[in-house]
Amino acid sequence: MKKRYLFLNPKNYSSNNIIKMSNFISKYQADENSLVGNFAISIEEIQIQLKEYLRQQKHSFFQFVKDNSGEIRGFLGSFFSDPNTVRLVGPFVTNIEQEREEISERLFEKILEKYKSLKNIKLRVAFTRKNIFLKGFFEIHEFKQYNAERTMELKLHEWQPKRYELIYTDFSKVEIRDYLKSDFNTIQKIHPLGAYFSADDMVKNLNDQRHLTIAVLNAKVVGYVYYEDFKADGFTDICFVNVMPAARNIRIGTILLHHAIEDSFKIKKIRKIIISVSIDNRAAFRLYKRLGFKETTIFLAYELKLF
């Protein structure tokens, strides 16, 4: 690597560095050919995420590369989504003098060095199917694809509430309410293993932008929907809709989705809602289509197990 490049990862990032990194990342996130999962798009939302991970996770690790002029040329971040899973964001690298691969290699080497002492760790990354560079980069490093997800979106001007009336008619038997601490044990049982983040991480980060809504049937918690508002990006991301097996096929999930959609469009004044579904989950895909969601992007999910 030429000496004119400086690799940095200070623990106490200055506000100025966070702004510069957010500006750099946002340019890539706005392009489907370089878009990665698990991160926002706008500069404002990326700043919020960077500050949050730096504040809450001692093992988060954000690297950036500067040239002699101080301009950022590359970025790779990592954070834990559960005790055994490290999520990667990037690498994002400008293709200067054909050095993109070399800078990416150096960034990734530092990731391996950071986590090599930890046992039974998975490195995971998600990116759009059009992101040819990352697909090739991670396959060279022996990452294996473990999932592929369709991203679907529903825009405010395309929303037709009457679609829901055709799917279900009786709300009276199901109570929809906010999450309570006493719900946690049941939520933990419903929450899928290997999900993007654990039930514990989901409930401890609730705030005005992160919502957990519960479905109660016959005085028992039977399901939930968890969604996040990215107001600067103009959308709500419905991350999880899960219902316990004994309560499936009675449209609990549809009722929860209806609540999240109405809350986002009517109360929060969000412009669009996105939701992801595994390409193998045809039943959920059909449901989302009936509710007006349209497929926009396919994300590939890759992992590398470290022992």
C-alpha cells in the first residue's frame, strides 16, 4: 500500500470525522450498485447510527482511509447484532488508480485482526444483487451465501386501506398495544433464531423511532411487529412480523402490519414503508403483494464463520 494512504480507527471519533464518514458512506448507499444492508442512506441517519454504535458497543469497529489531502477514500465498519454475529458495513472504497481491491484488503485484514481472539463468531454482510464488487470480494474471502431477501415497498400515494377489509373483517378479538416489560419472555420465544438482532437487543433500543407493537388474543401475547422510522430518509422499515405457531393462519400478522402501516402513514407522516422477505417465503411474499407492496431490490446475505 502506498504511504500516502492513512488507515484510522480512533475510538473517540470527532464530530467532524463522523460528518465526513457519513457524507462518504451516503454517496454509496444512494446507489443500488453499491448499496449494503444494515445501514441508512441519508447523511443524517448515518450519523445517528455511527454515534449509536460507538456509544453502545465496545466491540464496534469503524475504519476509514484518508489520503494526504485529508479526503476519505475508504470505509469499513462492524458491529455486533447478537453475541455471536458481527455485521459488516462495506467496504466502500473509491476506485482510485485501480487500488480499490488493495484498500479493501487492508480494511478487511484489520477486521480479522480485531475479532480473531473471539470464539465461534460469524461475520455477516448483506448487499444488493447488483453490487458486483462486494459479491466478488467476499466470495474470494470464502464467505458463503446463506440467504437472499426481496425488499418490497409501499408508497403513501399507492396505499389502499380497503385492501385490508378484503383480507380480514374482525378486529374485536385481537388487542393491539405497545410492548410491556412483562411481555419479554413470550417475545423471546417467538423471535426467530439467527435473526438480524436478538430479542434483547430489540427491546432495549426502543424509542420514538423504534416501535414494538404486541398482539394479544384471549389474554395471551401471540405476536408482534417491530419497525423503525428513518425520518431523514423518508421511510419506515418493518423489520420483524412474527406470530407464535398456535396463532397462525388467523390473520394476526395482517392486523399487526395494518397497525404499523397506519401508524407510519397517518401518525408519523412517512412517505413510504419497506419490508424484507426471504425469497423462499412465498406465503409472506404473496401477502405483502396483496397489501400493495412492490418488489424493488434483492439483497444477498453472506457469512464467514470464525473459529
